[in-house]
Amino acid sequence: MASKKTSRSALRKKAARIELAVFDVDGVMTDGRLYIGPAGQEFKAVHIHDGHGLKLLQRAGVEVAVISGRRSDAMEARLTDLGVHHAFMGVADKLAIFCALLEELNLEPHQAAYMGDDEPDLAPLRLAGLALSVCNAMPEVRAAADWVSTREGGDGAVREACELLIAARGKK
């Protein structure tokens, strides 16, 4: 849904010019919980609809990237399976990576969307041309967003964002 400060028409206009969609992992692609096994191994649950949404978004011509503060072999494998070529894991400075990715792809900030849920995502959210958030994000992140999902992180919120971007491009 469009936020209070962004009208539907302004949201659609911003979404139509997106060439790169960047997503956080924990709290966006997952529900933010870590399941830790007896040997210290970590497990995360992802929603299959989100993965298919990322594939659809790529087919619509939008480059997809992930910037995560945590390393996760399982997420790296999942992203490889989904054809996501720009996956940055264990990142302390998300804004620096976001800016480097824009430069690498020869894009301007207004051509990028960023979806996050917590304080480390605020700087890239504020720079991105389209700031996206999950409905269960921290209040300051929701306040910075142009659009907030109706679904929670890890429960189809990424798919909602993908559908928003695809619809704005006039593709299904």
C-alpha cells in the first residue's frame, strides 16, 4: 500500500522507472527469526511465493540484488537457485554496497528500489528512488517508506513488492 506521504499515482511513477530492486534478507525475505541447532548451525525459513516473485521480476527486466547484514550459506544457495547474481552477505555498511552496485550497473538512485525492515536499512532506503518496507518493520523504517506491504517479512511481502514493480512496468 502507498504510504500516507506517497499518492498512488506518484508511487506508480516511481515504480515504473525502477531498473534495480534491492532486498534485505532477515526480516524481509525471512520472518527475522534465526533457528539455531545444537551444533550452532543456523536455519531460516523463506516463502516460496517470494522466490517466484523474484524470478518474475527478473523476467520483467528488473535487476535483483540482496544486501544482508548476516552471512548465510543457505540464503546464498537459495539466491543462486533464483538467479540472483548480486548477493552481498555479511555487510556492515549497506549504503556503501548499494552505492557501489548503482555505480557498477551504471544506474542513478532514482532507478533503484530498496526494501528493508530495520535501522541498518535506513540509509539505502533514503537514497533509493523507491523505498519499500514490510508491514512489521521498525516504525522509523515504515515512516521512511514510500510503500509498505500488507504481508509480513518472510510471508510474501517480497512477492507483493515484486508485483508492484511489475505492474508499474505494464507487464504481467
